[in-house]
Amino acid sequence: MSARASLRSAAEFGYRVREARERQGITQAALAERVNVSIRWLSNFERGKSPRA
């Protein structure tokens, strides 16, 4: 089964992004800058609080 198939919601995707970011030692600020979003948006996304993924 692929990783995509095992995702059940956008919130779960956010949690996985956080886990991967932390494993790699990347701060929210650094990742937010790389993907051109605000730190607040990324924080909300990682906690499953963002309405859009």
C-alpha cells in the first residue's frame, strides 16, 4: 500500500509533515520559508487546524 493510500485526512497529512520535519531537524520557520507559507499557517496545518492543505 502506498503512503498516499494510507492517509485518511488532510489533518493526518499535516501530522506526518510535522513528524518528517522534526526527524530532519528542520524548524517550522525554515520549512515555512522554503514552501512560501507563513509560520502560523504551517503550525496550524501540522496540528490539523488548517482548512486547506
